[in-house]
Amino acid sequence: MQPTSNDVSFNLFGFPTTIQPFFWLIAAILAALHIGEIDKMQLWIAKMLLGMAGVLLSILAHELGHAFAFRHVFRTESIVILHGFGGATMPIQHYSRSYGFTGTMANCFLSFAGPLAGFVLAVLMFALLYFLPMGNGFAASLLMFFLYWTMTISIIWGIFNLLPIYPMDGGHIFREIFLFFFPRQGVEFSLILSMLIAALLAVVALRFGQLFITFLFGYFAYQNYQELTLGSFRR
């Protein structure tokens, strides 16, 4: 994740934030798949831009959830990077990992904070959809599209990240749980679970002709298999 001249960088709530070029491509693809074909070019362009904005807002909220957890739970600042596979939040300085029940809860909350922030954003979008007076004009239809799409992508992204597949948030959560109950073999057990579920979902996705999802889960399964085989976590 080396910075490039094409990155968009800014400071948000005190967190250095970078958006890499590949993120915009993926956001555009997701938006285009959602809106489908529209006869009017002006409407298609407007929905495309709003769809990309919805993806940006959703994933940014997700990563800020992690960033605020780092700040308020672990007392360390972090940086946020949005890239082609979503986003990443990384602490700027080293922080002490917590152990025991309290430590496990804190570490699990750190991982859950991202999806939680996304779900909060989804509730806010739903509330705006429900309470805002909507007309029948062009602007009103675009606003409804943006609110509904942002709500939808926030829910889907949160659920997707809570799957017990490493390195997603759910994978981190289950790794912490396994480490709590099996301190010596926790990482190994979590990798086995992660690999099996990723492989299963890849097969299911292939069965339904979802090639991109098949590749994604297949890649996760391979990653976990590789880490399990190398055994670097035992050192």
C-alpha cells in the first residue's frame, strides 16, 4: 500500500486518510452493477456518481469505526486507507495487545467496531428515507436512490466482513475467541475454520455462476491454507 501521486489524501476527525485510485474503479463497478441499464444518459451518470459516493461513505464509515476503537479503546492513533479490496485501518504506533477475558473483549470490539459503524450508518439512512418528505421530482428520486443504496451497501458490507474468514473482521473475532479458549492452538484452529468456510463459499458461488465471488473466497481459502502450511504463527 505504498502511496502514489494519484492518491487522494486528507485528514478526517484527526485520522490521516488516503483513497487509492483502484478504490474508485471498484466503487464504479459496484455502482454500475446496481443501477443496471438506464435509457437516459443524464440519469445514468447521476446515479453512477451517487452510487460511488454511497460506496465511499459506507466503507469510510466502516474504517472510521475501527479508527475510533483504536483511539478510545487502545489509546493509539491510526491511519485509514481505502483501496481496491475495501479499506484498512492501521495503528500509527505499536500498541500493547491485551490478554485474558477483558483483552479478548477489547480485541473483538476493535474488529466489530467497523461493521457496527456501518450498521449505524444504515440505520441513519433508513431514518432519513422514512422521515424525510420526498417529492416526485428528479432530485427526490436521486436522493432516495442514494439513501437506499448507501443503506444497502452498508448492511451487505458489514455482514460480509463478519464472516469468520481471515483476514476479514469476523476472522479476527473468531481468532480472538479461539485464542481465549485454546491459547496454544487458537490461531491454527481459526485458520482451519476460515479456510473451510472460504472454500465452501467459493464452491457455492461457483455453483451460482458468481465468478468474482468465487475468485475472492478462493483467494481467501488459499491465503489461509498457505499461512496454515507455513506455520509462521507458531514462531
